Amino acid sequence: MYTPPFFKQDRAASLKFADERGFGTMCAFDGHKPVASALPFYLTYADDGTPHAAFHVARHNPLVKLADGVSSWLLAVSGPDAYVSPDWYVSPDQVPTWLYQSVHLTGPVRLLSDDELSVQIDVLSDKFESWLLPKPLWRSAKMTAGRRETMKKAIVGLVMTVEEVEGSFKLNQHKSDADFAAVANALGEGDADAREISHLMRQTRPQIFTDQVFADDTNMLERSAP
């Protein structure tokens, strides 16, 4: 992943982002062309701290035949993204750009045993069912035994041993406070992704927005004074 120094994230922040997102695109190379699938996953850690990304795919997915435990795969995890117009900056001579969050996890992938797959199914569903609390968690035990076994036969469990972690959070960190605030404010009027990018920018430099609110309040009071 090409990442200018301004946008580079450390290993811990990148892994935290990937784990919280829990959804990405898994990519491999079959010797002729890239093969990719969008899928949910969860992270676990070995005793030595090595991350592992666990997931499963349909049994007939071409990725299955490529899981040799040696070849390196790529898991690309993306967050919100938003277009930025040059017109939004305070400074002149700006160019269009795109702000985003992205993490790449790289490493070999192996097949899971049947017992490992059984555990993975419930750990994976628990991860995302917990987003729906206080709804009771759905677990595979709610299915009839026959249906559960049919479902398991239709999928293959896999796990990536994560050897490399790369993170790029492009949030205009290299811009002046004035330009940074102007873009964040403009994005705050956009769609859901744009508003989320605006929120992330405000978390990055909260002080300039506190000062801005104070200045706005002061100007309002001055205008209303007799």
C-alpha cells in the first residue's frame, strides 16, 4: 500500500480499525489473474501476538483451491470515504481529492478443520449479532442439526496468519487548520460517509473546532448586542 507519511497509521491502530470494521475484500492470485471475494471476518491473536483473520467462503469459491498455507493473500478493509472539492478550501490553487480509511492485512491462508469451522461460525455470528443488542444473540444451535450440517458442508473455513499490517487514514492531516476546518465543515453537510469523515477529522484536531465554535458564539453575541 502506498501511504504518504502524513496518513500512515501504526500497527495497533490499523488492527483495531480492521477488527472493528470486520468486513473486507480477500484477494489471492491464481497464477493468471487476481481472485477476490468480499466477506466478513474476525481477528484473534496467537500467544506470541501474531494476528489471525478467520473467515469462511462457499465451498465452490475459487479461493478455496488457493489456500495452500504458503502463498500470500491480501485482505483489504475500507471505511468511509468522501470526495473533496477544491472550492471548499480557504487557500487558493487546491486540487480535488478523496479522503478515506483503508487497512491492508497480508499473509498466508490455510484451511480450517471441521471442529475449527464449528467454532468459527459462532464466533463470527456473535461478533456481528452483538451489534444488535439487546436482541438475543443468534447462534447456530438455533438451527436443526440437519440444517446446520448441510450449511457447514456448503462452506469452507479459512484463516490468514497476518504477517504484514498497513494502514492509511487520509484525513487531510497535511493541511493548515483553516483549510482542515473548512473541509470538515463542508463534509458535515454531505451524505453519511462524508459526515463520518467530517467526524473523524474533528476527532483528529478537536481544538480548532472548539475555537471555531467559541468564535461563532462570540460573533453572534456581538451582532445581537444593542
